[in-house]
Amino acid sequence: MNAKIIAYADRMGKITKQSNPAEFEAIMDDSANGLQAFAHRIEALFPGYRRDIEFTTEGFDQTG
């Protein structure tokens, strides 16, 4: 993921000099798709993480 972010940043630097709106949109689309794929992979690795976090933190706001 880090390598992709660096590549997107490099592409953004190049189009800033060229003023190419189509390339800018393509980079934004590619970047969004990459982040979405990353999020899906995290969810696949930890399918119950939201439930587990709620369960783990239950009662931490209470004092004895």
C-alpha cells in the first residue's frame, strides 16, 4: 500500500506541471480503488472486529 501511495504522489507531481485534469481524475480513481481494496482486506482479516471492539471496551466507562 505504501508503494502505491508513493507512486500516486509521484504521478500527482508530474501532472501538476502538465495541468492534465483527465490524468488527475484517473489518479484519484485509482487511489480511491486502492484504499477501498485495502479496507476490504482488513475487514476480511478481522471479520468480527467491530463486535469484538465493542465487547472488549464494554464496562471501561464504569468506575468501581
